Amino acid sequence: MNNGRRRVLLLCDWFLKYAGPYAQALARRDVDVAVLCRDHAYEFGGDRAERTRVLDAMRGSGVEVIEVAGRATSIVHAAAPLTAARRWRPDVAHAQSEIHDPRLLASLGRTPLALMVHDPRPHLGAAPRPLRLRLWRQLWERRADFLLVHAASLADGLPAGKPVRVLPHGAVVRGTPLPAPPTPTVLLFGRLEYYKGVRVLLEAMDVLWEERPEVRLLVAGKGPELAAVPSHPRIEVVPGYIPEPEVEALLLRASVVVLPYLEASQSGVGSLAIGCGVPVIVSDAGGLPELALDPSFVAPVGDAHALAGALLRHLDDGEAVRAEVLARARREIGWDSVAARAVEIYDELAARR
């Protein structure tokens, strides 16, 4: 500790979008925060301006940002930032999973470490991970003192013998919910992979249109399953990476956001939606039901008819439901609420050493 303030080093290769608002929330709780990250913009679709906005927001909140340049094998580029990270002298470190850079692991020394495992198991249909990436993940898991997951239901996918703590996936929560759109619209957006259940949704929409032909389906994002979406007068496709500043404009068009996943850990898309007061319809997979307002918003995995039924029940939900969704989001996954829980975990972690 320094002057009674906890000092936390956040490390990430990917998940900078997650680490940015999270670091700001910790700073609002009088935690001294530094973020050690790679200097690439892969998760931003290569948009370095969007990445810069995330970094600038952190710095504006008093968060120290330490960037590591160059390839993962470059010692020359890493010497100064890694030295700066060690001299910062954190009491605890908190890393996001999928760090494939040995230089970040070397920066830790003996600092107690919590590792957030965003996806404890490989997603359904995903290509086998290269051996070197599997080995890096195992090294981080062995080094960690605590393993973190976004929902209690995900703990079974973690290695035995490590303490596990639950830290919800946070979201920025608006002051008021977005209004419902004039045209009833179902929104699916994000990375369109097989496990996201795009084909189940398309089957559900055919069932739904028998009763509500005026409903529109909006699909936004990129990925291999985009090819499964047919050309259809009731379907609009917005292809490509969706920058964070454009997400709210999408959500303004949504009566509901649908997460028809065949398998899941948690969903940043779902967190974004309820943080704007937009209801989510989810499949009963992983931690997704925790995003739903109540069980009527949940459908069995792969059941297109049940999914259509849930959509029909909630397409016309009004202001009262949206206000309830927003209030629950603020209470359970607002970044300030998540940061309060994180500080408890950090205190427990520091005490173990």
C-alpha cells in the first residue's frame, strides 16, 4: 500500500476495451491504477484512433498507461516500459486472459496476481488453438494466485486447485434508458461466429414472422456466420467491425438484443445492451441468463420455437421494462459496482502474501 491507497497493475494484450472503463472505475474508488498493455490495435479492427480514445480516457482519470511496443520477442522495445511497471511497485496485479507476450509475464516479479479468464473453455466450432498459445495460457494460470470468472457457472471450466472468484462483466450504464424504436426490431451484433447461434435465430425469425410480419431483423458485425444471413426484405445487414462510438446508434434501433448462443461464457454485447436499458433475450448458456431481466427472457439452447416465443413476449416492452433493465444493470454490472467488488478481491489477494 502507498499512503493507504491500494496500488493495482492491470495487464492486457487484448481486452483493452474492457480494461479501460474498469481502470477508470477503480480510480474513482481511490485506487492507484497503472495499465501495462501492448501497443497494437487488433481488437479495435485496426482503428488506432479508437484505441487512443480509450487510452486518453484512462489518463484523464489519473490512470498511468505503460505501453509495450514491438514483437513479443523484442527485449529492446520492452526494457523501458517493463522497468517502469516494476518501479511502479503494485501491491497486486490483475491480468486479462489471452496475453501471449512473455514480456508482460516477466514484469510481475513476485506481485500477487489475479487472472481474469474470459472464456474458460474454447468456443463451440472454434479452430484448435496453436500449442504455443495453449502453453502460454497454462503458464499464466499456474502463475495466478486467484482465477476470476464473470459468472459462477463458468468456474467448472477452470483448472482445479486454484481459488476462484466471480467478478461480473462490467458496463457503462446510462442515466436514462434508450427509448424503444418506432419499428419493432430484433438486433444481433458483434463477432458472428458459429457458437453465436445465428442459424437458430434465423429459424426463430421465420416462426416469429408468421405472427408479426412487420418485425425487422438487424444483423451487424463481421465473422464467418455472416454468410448464413440471407438476402431478405425484412433483414438489414450492417457488415464489418462496429466501433464503440457507433454501438449506441445501433441500440437505438433495437426493441430487443438477442443472444441465441449455442454455448457461452458471458457477453460484452449483452452488457452493453442492458447498460443502455435495452432488454436482452438470451439462450440458457453459460452466464447469459444473468443478463436477462427474468426467466421469461431466456430460451433453451438451440430451441428456435422457444426463442421466437421469448421474442414475441418482449418485442413491445415499454419504458417501465427498460427502466427496470437499466436499474438492474446499474446495481449488478455498472463499472462502479464491479470495481467495489474488485477491491474486496484485491484486499483478499494481498492478504494471502
